[in-house]
Amino acid sequence: MVATEICKEAKMGATSVIGARKTFKGARAIAMVALAALLISGCTPEPAATNSAAPSESAPASTAEGEFATDIAELGIDDLPESVREYYGHYETFSKLYPDPYKGWTPPAAPWKFCLNDSYLGNDWRQGNLAELERQVNLYVEAGLATGPLVTTSSDNEITMQISQFNNLVDEGCNIIISIPGSPTAMCQSFQNAFDKGVLVVTDESPSYCPHSLNVSWNGYWAEYVGGKAVIESLGGKGNIVNIAGIPGVPLAVAEQFAIEDLMKEFPDVKHLGTVAGDWTPATTKTEMTKFLATHPQQIDGIIEAGGEAVAAEEALLSAGRPLAVINSIDGPASFLAFWKEHPEIHAVALNQSPASAAYETFLVIARKLAGQDLNVNTIFYPVPTVTDENFNDYWRDTFTTESTGIPTPPEGYAVEDSYFDAFFSGGSPVQLMPVPPVPAK
């Protein structure tokens, strides 16, 4: 995310959560949390009548495309295979569970036209994701299973433009559209229109609340909980903790904050000194952490970060002449690995949210759907790898510095074994061409 988009994204996220509150199960006043975070961020919420809302059983939601209503019943955690439920904690904060809309779907005959509808291509993560999707599609082109290279659009975070671009892709004959939506709700009508025309719609990294798309991603609550617990356990279950939050009001940030709340309940001997609004942005994190330190003279034993904030938070401690704290990294960028190598005593755990492996997992789901296989739920969350002292060298490159950008690709190329997805799928035929993992060069 870029700083200039913070209020836009916060408004969008808070409004989406507020509009969806009636259909969430056990959401614990999510709407109030999102609205409060939005006000704290200095952004002004839009009037409810002018914003998108998630589909609700009690009232249809308004989107940029017009009225969208559905009588499709939501699923719950008990509808998931037991083997994957641990990765769905508080999923309702930024996604929904519906039946597979493409159950019984007969894919069109190959070759297929693959298209990407992205909300933003202005950062390294999105570019890395794009590059891997292009590579997978090119492999299909070489095998005669795709009509040509990946067709790509980007709306620069303008949701109305993204909807228009998506609709154009449908009209241009795309058989598969991979979308990274700029809103979890605003594209629901467009997704339904594409579905009605037989187009396979799959979101990559950014789940939607829409019943007519498939979602493939990791769960922000799970990632924050795993990282935070590692920090606390490294401290022996006690000490002073600070957490660095994402953009206030955005559903993912709300999910991450729920993880912090649950950890504080689980470890009563930990003192939570406060939350720093880092906005998933290093420069913002360093500024806000510096302000926090000026008013909190207590020793900080541990920091729980929410993504892209770890190095900046530690640098703020160094600049203030304070000792470094034990910290996690929720995304595992090269810059953090370099800082960890310089200061091994601060590391708790790093999760690896590689853009290449995210693209691979998304494409794997697409390949299985193109083989006519059915899902038991439309939203697939998968765990991402952990980087520990034991496997650090598998991720390390001598070119990494604390100024490096990007997230290294796991040594196997994928986030999780392909067999993880077996619990979600049934029926159909074998995949014609299995995706090839993006194994990094040594």
C-alpha cells in the first residue's frame, strides 16, 4: 500500500466491515472497531448511503455496479475440512465462506485466455506476483493450453476504473480472470456477471466477500497470531509488548488486531504497552514508533509487527538509544533477514509471504478448476512457510541488506505442499499441466 492511499483504503475497509456486520458469525463488534480505527487514523468516514456494503441477508448491498443481492447461504467454520480449520481464525473480518459457485462447472475447451485484473501494480510485491503469473501462463502457452500471454490491467487503486477494466476483460473473451480487488465488496456484481457468462473468477491475495468468486490467500489473523505468539514465547511468556498495526479500518488490519487481543488474553503476564499505527509502511512506522518511545520510557521487551514494519521499528529503538526488542516478521522481506543476520538475538520467527509462491498457489487452484474439480468452499486459506534459525540459510542471499526490497521465494517455490489442497477438492479429472513451482536460483 502507498501512503497517499491510506484514507481511501481505510474508508473502504471500514465501510465494508460495517456493512457486513449482520452476516458475520461471532464478529465481536467488528464494525465499531473498524470505525474507531478509521477515526483514529485521521480519516473521515463517508456517509453510509454513498458506500459499498457487503451482501447481507437482511438488505441488498449497493455497489458501483448497482444493486447486488443474493440468497446464497454462507458457510461456517464447521463446513471446512478439520485439517484446515486452524488457518481460518476470524476469517469473517476480511472474507466470507460460500459454496463453490463453480460446482459442476464445465470448463471451456482449451486453449484458454488468461487475464489479470489488478488494483495496483506500483509495489514490488505486486510486480513479483505478476511476473510469476506471467511465467505460469507462458508455460500453458508453450503446451498449447493458453491462447497467448497474460492480459493485464491495473487501476492504480481506482475501484470504478478496476470494475470497468474487469468488465472489458469479460467482453474481450477472457476465460479465466485473476483479480486482486481494491475492495472486498464493490466488484460483486461484476463477478456475478462474469460467472453468468462462464468466466472463472479467482482472487489472488485479497479475498472478496462475493459469492461468485473463488478466493486463494493466507489468513492475516493466523499469520499475526503465529508471529505474536513466537515473540511472547521467546520472552518466556512475560514482559512489555508493543504491537505495530496496519492501516486502521482495513479488514486485514482488523483481523491482525483481533490476534493481538487474543494473545493478550492467553498470556496474562504480558503487559501490552500500546499500539503504534505503522500503516504497513516503514517510514510511517519509524515516525510513529519514535513518537511512541518519547512518551513511553518503559523497557520494551517485544514487538509484534503486522507487515513491512519490523526493521523500521527496531531502527526507531536504536535511534532513541534504546535496546533492541525481540520481534517477528509477518512477511519475511529481505531487509528483515539482513537485520536479523546482524542482530540474531532479536528474532522470534519470520513468515514468508512470497509474491511468487502466492501466484503459484492461486494458479494451482485455477488448474484444478480447469480440470473440472469441485471445491467444498469458495475461500481457500493456506499457511505460509516459517523462517527459523534452523532454515535461515535456505532463504538467505549474500546480496541482502537492510535496504533491500522484496520477499525471497521459498526454496521449494511454493508456500505449502500441493497435497494441502486435496482436502478442498473432489471429482473432476487430472490436471492437464500442473503448475511449475518458481524455485529460486541459488
